[in-house]
Amino acid sequence: MKASKVVGLFVLALALVTLGYWWGQSDRDVAYSNPSTGQSMAGMEGKEATSGHEMASGTVNVSPERQQLVGIRTATAEIRPLVKKIRTVGIVTYDETKVAQVFSKVEGWIEKLFVNYMGKLVQRNQPLFTLYSPDLVSTQEEYLLALQAKDALASSSLQEIRLGSASLLDATRRRLSLWDISEEQIEELQRTRKPKTNLTILSPISGFVIKKEAFQGMRVMPDKELYTIADLSTVWVNADIYEFELSHIQVGQKATIALSYFPGRTFTGKVSWISPVLDEKSRTIKVRLEVPNQDFNLKPEMYANVELEVDAGRKLAIPDEAVLDSGLRKVVFIDKGEGRFEPREIKLGAKFDSHHEVLSGLSPGERILASASFLLDSESRLNEAMGAMAGMPGMEKEGTQGKKEGMKGMKTEAPAKSGPQEKKIQDLTLTLSTQPQKPKAGENIVRLKITDKAGKPVKDAKVAFVFQMTMPGMAPSKTDGKSSGDGFYEAKANLAMAGEWDATVTIRRLGQKEIQEKFRLIAQQ
């Protein structure tokens, strides 16, 4: 026989021994079903399976006492309004549609500066600076000459002369307008008939000066940017949304903005733009929010917390804590009454805060397990495995003597009987006992007797107990032992459910090395 076959047979034998061991535990508080016979068998000593009900594979039966100890709660699958809140962060920036740059379209020199620092708030048509330009002066003089010619030739009998003078005047006026000379300034020139040596440049919009390159006496060229002015009555907030949340975002959707600078205050905006491009590194998409800012409290480059609320309407939903998600399937436990819980696979939609949308597998009004689902899932998986083994040839129940017969004469031993347990470690003898003698699910008294190598009781020790179920996911219970005299140390052990528990004892003595030893307790229902 090849070595690989020998190893395979050894692994199979070990698996059968392990299953037989679990089969032999008649003190587990779980009823499971036998698919081969349709009958249910009890996992609690002294109790029989629920009669009159045909239990599905994997169904778990939990007594009311155990439900209270484990903290089982139920919920109802119901039609309810589903609201999802998407939270992210953003940065305040300028509204680019309300930013203006100021240039001089003619060459000249700045004679007087009215807005002489950055950050100043200016109004529309407020003077920024005065500019002296020989080109402007000559153009004003041309305009005045064209105006005089029009007046002089207005009474001419020749229509061509009258039209020519009017056309010359219009051309000169248009040139002044193209150089950003306002209509009011042109009308003033026409009224006074005197050219101005300098021209006042006005602000095109109301806002804050965010960039200033103009200085008094400076020579100005047409390509030189002198001011940048931004209207902050409306600002943008650029936020990052993960790609899996993008389906919930749409233009026009309302958003709430909060800043750490203004505790307790929120601002309201709306989505005005969604980027068509995904950032490949962060896997996020830029979303722009338009936010009114009449009091100018929101300033560019501020960080903001953004919250978008998604209303999905009324749909069938269950609490998210009720769902067991293995990655391949989603399972809930249906409350069948009388302490019976049946696993059922369901299909889920989107998650909305604390609830999941249910697409199929549940009906409105059905009660489900809402807490301790992982515990029942472990029991359910064990029941399914044991139910399958029950239908295999040779896996026959021998009785209640603590042993089960395996395949073809293979037998597995029942768990060790409850009672005092004695262990020797270093020069000490540790004897652990419980009250009652057979531990039960719930509160028990644990007594540890410590004697030295001469058999004398050790009275100067500090003893700590840690109780933890062998099942993964159970939180440990810790307590200190109190000396009751003659080397005895007592503690209360709350064993939340029936099954195997590890009792780890830690002993500390002054000047001695710390001792730690583990005992096995089997709690019965």
C-alpha cells in the first residue's frame, strides 16, 4: 500500500473519531433532524425532541433559559422607508463661473491705485485704478473731432457726406468701447467735449480680490493680468465618492455640509456636476456641490464633511445584524416558534444604514433572529453534519451510556465524566471541583484546592479564573478566586450555554514563578 493511501485512511479515521465524539455528547442543548428518518433527536440530557413538528435540516432548538443567557433577540421583516446616508469629505473652492480677470487693453501707466491690497471686497463698477495712455487720449480727440464734423455736416444737402460723418463717429465710439470705456464715460466725454488724460478702470463684478499685480506708477501692457476677482456668494465643494456609491448620486440631489470651524451649524447645497472620469488610484469620482455663501463663512481651501441622503422609498427590509454573510450566500434564521430556528438563504439588495433591502427569500411579517446568529449558525452546521452521518451505514445509536458505535466496529469514547479533576504542576497539586458536581448552563461555583509537595494547603496564592467556550467567537469570562481557607479558592463561573468550556487557572505567589493550568468543564442544560 502506498504511503499516500495510508495517510488518507488515517485522516478518514481521525475524522470519524471526531464526529463520533460529537455524536456522543448527549448534554448539548440542540435538537437536530435526521434526514434519513424524518425524526428529530434531542441534544439535551433528560429532554426529548419537539414532537409534532417536522424539522428542516439545520434547524436549531433553543430553550427559553438558553435564549435569555445568550441574549437572543428577534425582529420582523417589514416594509419600511429605506434611507441611506453617504458620508465623505470635500474641499471648498471658488465658483469658477463667478471669477473675473482684469486686464488693460491698451498700453499705459497706472497713475492712481484705488484697490491696493489682496482680499479686499469690491463692488461691481467700483474704481480699481486710473490709467494714463497716449492711445486713449488720441482716440478721445478723434472722437471729439468726429463729433464736431457730424454737427457741422448735419445740414449738408449731400446724403453721402452726412452718412460718412456719422459712420466715422460710430467707428471711433466703437473703438473706445472695445478698450473697456463704459457708456457713461463716453457720454461724459461727449457732454464736456474735453478729453481726459487718464481713464478710470472699473471692477467688472462684485467679489473679493484674490490676486493683485497692479502697483502705482507701473507700466501696463495689454497682456498683463492686473487683478483677479472672485464672487464668493456661491462656492463649490469638491467631494470624493467611491465608485460603489455612485449609483445613488444624481445631479440636483441635496447635500448637507458641516465644518469643524462652525460646531452645530450646517450648510445646504446640491450636486451640480459629476465627473465622467474615475480616479484609478483612489477609486473615487469627483462630485461638485454648489453651496450658497451669502455671509462668506465658507472660504476656499476649507475642509468640509459632506453627507448625502439617499431615499430609496418603502421596501422590504431586515436589520443587518440578522444576516450571516459567508461571501457566497446570505442566511437568516427564521423563528418557527417554541424555540425552533430554521436557516434560510435569502437575496439582498443595497444596504441602507442599519438595514438591508430584501429581494427574495422572505415575506413581510416573518420573524427572524436578530442577534447571536453566529452561535446558531455553528450549531446549525453541526446539526447538518450529524444528520448526514446519521443516515450512513454503521452509524447507529447504541444507547445513552456515553458511547456511539462508528463504522464497522470503530468506537469513540464519550467525554470524561464530570467531577473533581486533579493535576500536578511543578511542586503543587491542583484539584478543581464544581458545585453542582456536574456543571450546568448558567451560574456555578468553582473550587480550586492547592497543596504543596508535602500535602499542606497553600494559603498565600492569588488565583484568577478564565472561562471560555471551545467554540470560536465566544468572549471569555474572567473572575478572581477568593480564599475560603485550608488552601481552597472559590469563584463564580457563568457558563452561558451548554457544552465544553476551558477553565484556565492562573496562580501567583510572592517570589514564585507564575503557574497556569487548563481544565475542561462540560456544562449540561
